[in-house]
Amino acid sequence: MILINIPRQEAGYIPRAMKPPVLPLQLLLNALPAKVHSHVTARVCNHLLRGLPSAGRLRELDGKRLWITITDTDTRLAWRIEGGRLRPDASDTPPEIHIRGDLHNLLRLARREEDPDTLFFARRLSLEGNTEDGLLVKNFLDALEFDLPAHLQAVLGPRLARPLLPIARRAQARFS
């Protein structure tokens, strides 16, 4: 008789076979050079943060470097924070803050499908580096709520945002 020791599953563990497919995004991440990832994601994040009240909290991390490593695609997003904005960082010096996890769990964090505490404490994401800076990042992620009206006003101005807001809300509801 052969005995197989199957490790006890951690709370919140999702077997690989049950995870939703993210193959197109994984292929894109594997196909493009690391510099492109950091540049594109910094621009997208900075754009999405425009007009959000919690975006100002990034200023508390000015001068710090942040890496996000996507373990299943071997992708590293490398940024430094300047003036409350993300900037691509080409330095190989270890960052003050390093978040690691697979693409599925990082997307759950980005989409606000699961709170950061659950993902970090269940060890589906890891947060390494300076404890104080890591706590600031975790608190920033906890406080982050996308405010569509504020974002549209910051990007388009009040005059254009007002008539486009109902259309944007319908689109947001459709893709949520």
C-alpha cells in the first residue's frame, strides 16, 4: 500500500485547476520586455489615481522603490515613487517594498475582489522589505476606492465630466 501525504490546504487556497484563465494576459507579460511592463503599468496606475482622494497618500512613500513580482509569469514591475506618482525604475538595487504573488491573486487585489489583509495573511501574496513602508502600502491599498465622478472631473474637467458621467457609470456597471 502506498501512502501519499497531501498537505492541508490553507484557508482561501484556490487549486490551480479552479483559477480563472488569465492566459492572454500571461502571454502578453511573457512576450514583452520588463521595461515595457513597468512603463505601461506606471502610466495606467497614475492615470487611474487621478482625482482620487486616497492618491495623495502615495506622497508618504516619496523616494521609495516598489517592486511587484508576478511569480507565475516571472515578471517584475519596478517603480519608484516621486511626487505621489509611480515612475519606472531600472535600478537592480533591492527595493524598500516588494510584493510577490501569482497573477490571479494580484488581479484579485487590483480589482478589489479581495481585501489586502486576506491576501497577505493567507500568504497568497507576500510583502517584503521595510516594515513601516510595507504597512503604508497595505494601508494605501485598503483605502483605495475608485471614485468615477472624481476621476472624470480630474481627467476631463467638470464641464465635460458632467454629461459623460451617466455613460461612464453604465459602462462601469457593465464591466463590473
